[in-house]
Amino acid sequence: MQLTRQQILDYLQTNRVATPVEMSRALQVTAANIRHHLRILREAGLVEVVGTRKTRGRGHPMQLYSLTERALQNSLEVLSAALLTVVLADTPDVDAALERIAAAILGNCCLPESAHARLNRAVEHLNKLHYHAAWEASPDGPRVILRNCPYAPILASHPELCRLDAVLLSLLLDAPVRQTARLKRSPDGAPHCAFIRHE
């Protein structure tokens, strides 16, 4: 992330709310520059206007900015890793546990009748989970591509989460899947995973 934008996020993490002028003084950047970066951060959903503060004199009230819920730091990575460690340590059948976890993530998801509609619904569900998914036709059958791993921060300590992707897809497609690419580099250099549906 661009340095000034990261500094704004860090400042708001510590100070909770601030005006562009307050941030410009603290970061030693012009207020116009701060407003420019705040606009970009607002468009990205990382900051929001939460009110106004009166100025000294006759000027217009200044907008107060804060981090959005999405941008606030948390310990969910630590909690998730700890919960998985505890749950999987007491489970003799890790695959069965992953199926239960996948079913809990999906909730009461109803499957459309046609295979094509199921593929579209699967991509829709996976994108709600931040997978950046898409599907395409291939000679071996429909290929589902995952361009983001939402579990990346804890993947090193829990590599079994890669199997969770396959279980989620199998449940969503109501068919077995086979992984054909794992963190393979696309022509643009970004890693992706890919799965083929078996009939």
C-alpha cells in the first residue's frame, strides 16, 4: 500500500477519529494531499466519515474520519488458528471434520437443479467468502479457479485448509472435485488454485 495511505490507517488505528487537518499536521503532509488519499481509502472501504467537528472561526465544520469495521485490526487469525488446532487435535478423521466445517460455513445453501446453475451459485458463494472465484469450460470439464485464499494468514500452520477448498466446492457442486493447480502462477504473476468437477 502507498506510504501516506498506510500512515493514515496507522494514525486512525491509534487515534480512532481525526480530521484531515489533524492528520496533515501529524503526518507532515498537506491537507489537500490527505484528502486525496482519504478519498481513495473511502472508495476501498477502509475509512468512513463518522461526523463533523466545528472549526475555530467562521469556517465550515471539518469531517471526522474513522476506520471502517473492515479495516480495524483484530485477532481473528490467532483465534482461528487456535480453534483449528484444538478441534483437529481431538479429531481422528480430519476429512470428516473439514466436511462439518464446510457445511457450517455454507449453512442452509440450497442447490439449483442444473449443473450450470450450480457452478454459478458456487462462484457466487465463494466470492462472498473472498475467494475471487470464477469458472470456465475446459476439455476435462468445468474448471473453478480461486484467485485468493481467504485463509492465507494461517495456511502455514494449517495446510489442511487447502483441502477445505475442495470440500466446499464438492458440497456446492454436489459432485466430487479434483485439484489441478495449487498456488500456480497465472500469466499476470498472481497465484491461483484450480479444481475440475468430476461427473
